[in-house]
Amino acid sequence: MLIVRSVAFNFLFYLNLALHVIAAIPTFVMPRRVFMVMARSWGETSSWLSRVVAGITVELRGLERIPRGAALVAAKHQSVWETFTLLTLFADPAYIFKRELQWIPIFGWYAWKSSMIPVDRAARGGAVAGMIARAREELGRGRQIIIFPEGTRTAPGAPPAYRQGIVQLYAAAGVPCLPVALNSGVLWPRRKFLRYPGTIVLEVLDPIPPGLDAQVFAQRLQHAIEGATASLIAEGR
């Protein structure tokens, strides 16, 4: 039964993605906010499919901690699930993503249209400088910058490997940083097609105010995310 439901869900999930990609084509000649409505629709319908087909329910905690306006959002990254779910939680999100993805046909066009923030990892020091410059532009528009501090998906319980980019971005942004913990990898494991029924919990933690010492911020961020994530993973299992 698990395999059947997982196959059915994956088929419908990618079909839903393809339909939204096609439906969003006219938004290229429309304001960005119209495209963001389509992106939010993809997130909401994907969540619906997860619940109805795969049996994955969602519990959101701490949403009242989300500040209005510009903010830096640092989220744990365990699966594709949080990629589309975070779209639905924030008013005007902008993701930081690998620059190579920008060259993927269609996806790259949409990333450009939605003013997401690419990072050129090959540029070394220049990569962070470029990311910060673009992030500050979007923050100036009142957007929420979403970054995965480890730069990639990690399995539940894997040792954390936070990068310095989040620390440098925090220092330059001058806005609160909102840590986000989750346990999506328990039910939606990376690099596998199986989707286990159960409840994924996402918890928005207390905002970290701007202006802290870089080392103090780094320790506080990692301690908050990893501590809460460990508790959620234990709860999910």
C-alpha cells in the first residue's frame, strides 16, 4: 500500500507542477505579484495532494512569531516539502538558490521572474558579496529572504554543517532572523520516492534580533534550529 500511494503521489505531484508551469506562462508579461500567486497555488495544491494521496498531514507552530515586512528566514532543509510549503507561509518570499539552477529551461525563467537570489558558488568570495547585494535589494522591498543555512538537504539526524553565508548575510541585512525547524525528512526522505503517512511539523522559532556579534549569532542560530529539529524528529518517529 505504501508503494502504491507513493507512486500515485509522485505522479500527481509532478503533474501538478507541470500544469502550474504551463499555467504560469502568461505571467511573464504580468507584474511579479501575479506569478507569486501562481507559485503559492502550487504550494497549496502540493500540500493538498500530500494530505489526500500520501496521508501526510501538517502541523504549523509559531506562526504568530513571523514579523511583518522584511526578514531573514533561516530554515532547516531535509526535503522538497519545505521548498513549496514556505511559499505559503510568507507574504512575499525570495529564495536564495544555486546559480546553476538558473540555466534550467523554464525553471530559470521563473526564478528570474520572481526575483529570486542566485548564488554563484564558483565565484568564491564574490558569491557572498553578490548574494548580499541582491538580498538587500529585495529586503528593501519588504520581502522575506529564505535561506537554507547548510546549503543543501540533510538527512534527519545528520551532523549539521552550517555555512558562513548565513552569518555574513545576517550581519549585512540589518533585519531580524527567523529560525525554522522541521522534521519533513522523516516522512519525505531525500533521494527516495517513498512518502510515509504521518504528520510533518514545522516550527517557527523566536526571531533573533539584528546587530548581534557574528559568532554569537551563529551559535544562537544553530543551537535554536538543531535543538528544535532534534525534538521534532523524535516526535515524528
